Amino acid sequence: MSALSLPVIGAFLFTIVGQAIGLSLIPATRGFTAVLPTIGCVVAFISSFAVFARLVNNGVELSMLTPIITVTLQLVVLVIGITVYHESASVAKIGLLLGATALIATATQV
């Protein structure tokens, strides 16, 4: 596994932000019928997956990277859904996601 150097951390953050942008743009695409949000969504996903692939190619373990990105995206998209799209979120949903985050963080250390 490669060390957590500044480029690795930057690439990890780029992957998270790119996928969060792509996911948050999905409702705005109106089923991929709105051109500009669709282009933004596709570009965000392609660029973030390209950087993700480079991370894996450069030695970051997929079994560590995928769970961390998945849980982080769940929390980020939950916040975006609540703040931007005014979706409701129960205390139980937030608690379960935070619990899952703790479990996955523990599992990646084993």
C-alpha cells in the first residue's frame, strides 16, 4: 500500500468531491434530459473514477479505499439531500449511517 502522501490524499479528496458532485447533480438532470446538468454529472463521474483508478493502480488497496469512499459519500449525499433538495432524514437513518461508518472504519483497520 502506498503511503498517505499529499498527492494520495488530494486524489482521495478529488474522488470524493467528484462523486458527490455527480450524485448531487442526478436530480437536476431530470433523467438525463437536461443537457447541462447531464454533462456536469457525467464529467464529474468520469473524472472521479479516473482518479480512483489511478489511486488503485498506484498501490492504494481497493479493499480499504472502496468502503471509506462509500461511507463518506453516503454521509455527504445525505447532507446534500437535506440542505439542497430539502429531503427528510430521520434520526434513525443518520444514526445507522454513523454506526456503519464506525464499523467500516474499524474493519479497514483489521
